[in-house]
Amino acid sequence: MKKALVTGATGFLGGHMTRRLLAQGWQVTATGRNEQAGRQLAAAGAQFIPIELSNREQVIEVCREQQYVFHCAALSSPWGSYRDFLSSNVEATRYVSDGCLRHGVQRLIHISTPSIYFDYRTRYGIRESDPLPRKPANHYAATKLMAEQLLQQAWQQQELPVVMLRPRAIFGPMDQTLFPRLLEANRKSGVPLLNGGQAEIDLTYVDNVLDAMLLAAFAPAGVLGQAYNISNGEAMPFGMLLTRLFEQLGLPLRTRSIPVKAAYTAAGILETAYRLLPLSGEPLLTRYTVGSIAVPHTLDIQRAREELGYVPAVTVDEGLQRFARWWRQEHHME
């Protein structure tokens, strides 16, 4: 029986990964902050341990006797304090790395992000080897890049057996962030449509990310220390995505056409107010959020295809159908 640790298991991606491994007969140790979700994972067969990833010794100990570690935990948000991002995305990753090295874990699969590429410029077919922006777009991108750099250093200096994946805009059943935010905007005043919704959006269905994680876990040693773009490889205009999503949901789509410059200005004002006052929570709009739906950013996934054998098995349309089916059931629409 294969043994694995999944960090962030009470989150969206980590929860899906835990259930996939259990279904395949793995012995899974799951960590996360949401104890209710943890109890559900325990009922499904996982060993749930609600540790804090800020506690180095606890993190190192939970890596004991693990063969594989899937590090999904992260603070993923367009807004927040640098200290929180540093703790969650850099220091926690360092402790996971230390635990893997101390206990001889066979392979660490680290979930990174293509946000490290974002520079508010139109870019198509971004490759892993392309130059990165001089200044990261936000604290999230900055700290995820720092996490990658410390893992690459651990690979080079201590032979940490790590593979890093950069999945783009993960969606699917149990998503509480990406599509639910669009649905909430649609309910309130309409989804903002910038540049007529023409910016191409790259997405990744969650099961495809799980496939990539398992491929990375068992790929030949030549992939160690490397980072791979992951997406569905079928980018589409944001407006088209909205139309298809709401058709599957059987809901009327409401949009608001907003000039990009006005959206950036409003986001900048909100960010300034939240920084200076300061206000709790996050602004209704950030410049990064505006850029993510107004500026085309697509990934080249050829390297993952060639070196990992990655093939997106679930299309965007099929993924939208699966999400819509789950959403309707959750909200008693069927």
C-alpha cells in the first residue's frame, strides 16, 4: 500500500487529491485547518491530523514514514498581509521540505502557480523558461515564487526529490472560490465584462490537475527540480466561458460592461483605502483581479505533455457540466 501525506487536504484541490488517493487504495494522512472537512476525510478513510504548518516540528513529524507528499496548502488570495503570505507559502514549504529530507520521502509534489508570470501584459503560450516579471504582481505571486526558489535550492544542494506544478485557474465540483465568485457577482449586480469579454482565459479542470500530480510522482528522475505548466490547453474568451457556464447552470447571465481603465482606477482606490485605514477583509476589486479577466494570459503545456505524459482528459465543456451538476445538487436546483 502506497503512503502519502496531503497538505491542505481540507481545501479544494487537497480534498480532491485525498479522495482520489483513497479511491486508489493509498494510505493517506491529511492535514488542514477545517476540522469539519477533516472529519469527512477521516470518515472516507484518511488519517486526519489538524496540525499548523507554521509549527516546524509538527510538520517534520507528520512527514515520517511517508513515501509521497503532495503539498497543496497555501494562502491563495489577491489580498492580505505579506507576513501571512510569507508564513503560509514560504515558511510552511520550507518545513515540508525539511520533513521530506529528514524522513527520506521518495517524492514531493509541490503545487505552485502561474501567477508568477503575471505582469499585466498580454501574453500567449507562456513557457516555463520565459523570463519572469521584475516585480511580482502581488504578495501571493511573490511568496509562491520564493517557495519555488527554496525548493529548487534544496534539490540542487540536498537532492530533495521535488517536482513543481503550476496549474492555471482550477475549477470543478466543491470549488468555493473561482466560479462561486462569478455566481455571486451575477446575483448582485452582474459579472464585470472588461474589453467586451474578449480576453482569453486558461482553465484547468481539477481531475486533470490530479492526473498531473500523480504523473509527476512517478515520472523518471529527470523531472526532479523542474516546474511544469498545467492547464486544459483550451483557452477561451472570458465572455464565452461565462455563456457556457450559465447555460449549464440554467441561470440567466447578467453582465456589466466596464472600461478597463475605470476598473483599474476603482481597484486602485479600494486598495489604497484598505491599506491606509486599514479595513478588514479584502477589497471588492483588486488590480490583480481586474487584470486576470481583462488581460489574456495563456500557458504552453508542451513540456508537461512531453516529460510527464500529461494529457488533459476532461475537457472544459465536460468540466463545466460536472461543476453545474454539483452546484445544482448543492443548491437544491434539481
